[in-house]
Amino acid sequence: MLEYKESATWESIKRKVIRTALGMANCRDGGTVIIGVSERGDRFVPEGMAEEHSITYDSDQIQAAINRHADPYVRMELRRVEMDGKTFLAIIVHEFDEVPVVCKKDGVDLREGAVYTRSYRMPETCEVKGQTEMREILDLATDKALRRFLRRVNAAGARIGEIESDAQRFERQLGGL
């Protein structure tokens, strides 16, 4: 999942990036915000970042700004990419670790208690309003919980095999009587 932003200072786009990060964290495989790409009509133009904009981005500040609004935390990475003599920034947002991310603090275009995701209808971050988006988030959380459970079962030395039905167990206990 990709989101493009044109060259701008961190201060001027941080509200949009925070909302986008909260939404991407609740999606399978997360997503990436690429800064330095402009939208011209129906085209994306890789213009790169102005140096005076690029120097305003600090990984720790971005992480802290996002996590002031996230519960639990959002994991992200900031990468600088040089291509064709142009600089781009990639803010890589990882999907949540265990439970979905909830907005813990009101902000511009953010509501405390809301769950955000990326819409499949159009490229935008939106508050979860319906069962389809919520079901996708809950399915992802369930998959993660099941994998954690299976790792614990294996670590304990237990084996998960076929589950015997009550009728099968009764027949086995009868021993052919």
C-alpha cells in the first residue's frame, strides 16, 4: 500500500502522515508513505524533495508524533532514497504487532477512540464505519493471535493432532464391546 506526498516540510504534512500511519498500521503488511512525488491530474511525477524540506524529517520525531495518537504504538522506519539524482523519503509503516491500533488522542482529522484503515474504494485513510473494514482488521488480529498460540503450544512441547469427537472417544473407550 503506497501513499504519495509532494515535497513539503515535516510540520506542514505531519497531520496527514499521522492519520495515514494509523490507517496503514491496521492493514495487512502496513504501507509506505513516499514523499517527493507530486500528483498532476491522473499522473504521479517523481520530482524529489527540496533539500530545505528533506532536512526537517527526523525519524525519532516522526515516530513520537505518530505514537502520541496511537494505542498501541505504531512501528515505522524512515528511509532516504536517492534515485536519478533526486532524494525521496519513505516512511515505512508496519502492520500492528498484536492488536489493532486505536487513536488515543483527538487531533486535526483524528478522533479519540476511532480505528482508522486504508480504504479499498479510493486511496485514502478513513475511520472504520462498517463491518467489512472492521472484519478485515479483526481477521488480521485473529490470525496473529492464532500464530502466537501455536508457537506457545510448540514451545511447550505439545502436539496438535486430529480432534477426536465424543462419539469416536466413546467407541474407543468401549473397546469393541
